[in-house]
Amino acid sequence: MASDYILGTRDAELQRLRFQHELWRPQAEAAWSRAGLRRGMRVLDLGAGPGFAACELAQRVGSSGRVLALERSPRYVEAGRDEAERLKLPQLELRQHNLLNDPWPEERFDLAWCRWLAMFLSNLEPLLEGLDQCIAPGGQVLFHEYVHWDTFGLHPHGSAIERFGAACQRSFRETGGDPDVNRRLPSLLAARGWRIEALQPLPVLGAQGSMAAQWMERFVRVYGEQLQQLGIWSEADHGQALQEIAQAAHDPGSFWVGPTVMELRATRLQP
Ligand SMILES: C[S@@+](CC[C@H](N)C(=O)[O-])C[C@H]1O[C@@H](n2cnc3c(N)ncnc32)[C@H](O)[C@@H]1O
């Protein structure tokens, strides 16, 4: 079924998201703890993908809690529902929902979790309005979104990878997104009366063979193909990027740096 998600929803991308979640799980879990996530809470997961984080959130809130995961891709929603059923998590509901156009739920939540979603939105207003509507006063929103994409690179010999990073950023911007959206979110929330509780960088760096390195190599392989379909990355470019990855495998001193994520946590005050 068609999906507008620029990274695609093919199996390779679903598996990439699974691996990505594994890599970033410790940071997510630590962030949830800092936000005071506990049993019985009601959590909203925005742009939940195939529900990897949503399943864990559902385990953390337990059977007395509730997690509503909103996701545009029907394929991801279906995959997440299968997983929730397999893990016996009736407290988790995955709902197909376009956060830009569909009316937001009438329900109130204690916490909203939003990871790598805002960067794809062509308009942040529906997200901000939706949060005002769905988060109860005293409730929080937790974003893990990029703040500095330019840090992405393979060192010391990654000139094609550097061009690839620039092509990625271009693709996000050309489809209306903003790779560094977290530069804007704190002041947009503050202007709507939210109290900013925490801003913290979550850098990622990985030597050859590390999970972080594998994550970035996989991103180049999967997204490189997608970028070619979009016409902003050629077969020759892709070949050069893959060559640099192969070359780096022979240099035990080579390493990857990821685009820098920032954690943003804010509390909704009494309107
Ligand atoms: C990079 S994935 C992140 C998935 C998940 N949040 C995670 O951290 O693993 C971005 C997700 O946002 C979804 N998405 C993008 N635009 C959306 C929209 N307008 N409404 C709902 N979901 C959207 C995509 O379909 C995709 O599943």
C-alpha cells in the first residue's frame, strides 16, 4: 500500500528501524525514566513506526496503563498490532493516523513520546495543537529529534559519505521536513506556555564493527537506494559511498559520527 514516508516502508526499512531501536533503546529508556514513566500512565506515541518503542512503553505502563500509538503507514500499524498481540499487550492500541490531517484523539494522556517524527512534518502546527489538546495539564512531552545533522560522517576518508549526508538533508527539506527540527521545537513549545524541563544532546559515535557503525552503514545502503529513486543520488554516488564503507573496514581507526539527537522534555502548564 502506498505511503508518503520518505524513507519508505519496505521490509528493509522496517528491519532498519528495528535495529535502530535496539541501538537507541538505552537512551529511550533513560529518557522515559527521567520523565517519571510508571505503571498506570497513559502514553501517546507519535509516528510510532512498527511500534518497537510502543511495545516497550506498554510493558512499562502495565495492564493498568494505556499506550496509543499513532502511525500513518498501514503496513507499520499492522506489523505493530501483530507484535502487540504476540507480546500480549492489550493496553497498546496502534491506530492508523496522519498527524498532519486527521483529527487528534479526544482522550487525555500523561506523556507523549515523539522520536524522529517531527523532522518529517511539513507543518508543525498540527503537532503543537494536538499536544495542547491531548496532554493533560502537568503532563509531559518527550522528543528525541535531531538538532545538528551536519555531524553525520565517516572519518577520516568519507567524502562520498559527507555528500550522502548533504543529499539526505536535501531530501528531507525538499519534502517539507526539517532535519534539524529540534532547533525550533523548544521555543515553539515555550511560546504556547509549555515549561521546558530538559534539553540534552544525545551524541552517537561508533568505531568499526560497533552497533552504531552498523546502524549508519545500513542507513547508507537502505536510504541510498531510496535517494536514487528520488533522483538526488546517482548509482555512481552510491557505489562510491559503499566503496568508502568497504575501505573503512580495513582501517581499525576509522569511525562514524551520527547526526546529533537532542532530548527535549517539556511540561504542559495549566492553560
Ligand atoms: C524514522 S520513523 C520513526 C519511527 C518511531 N518513532 C521510532 O522511533 O522508531 C518515522 C515514522 O513517522 C511516520 N510518519 C511520518 N509522517 C507522519 C504523519 N504525518 N503522520 C503519522 N506518522 C507519520 C512514518 O510513517 C514513520 O513510521
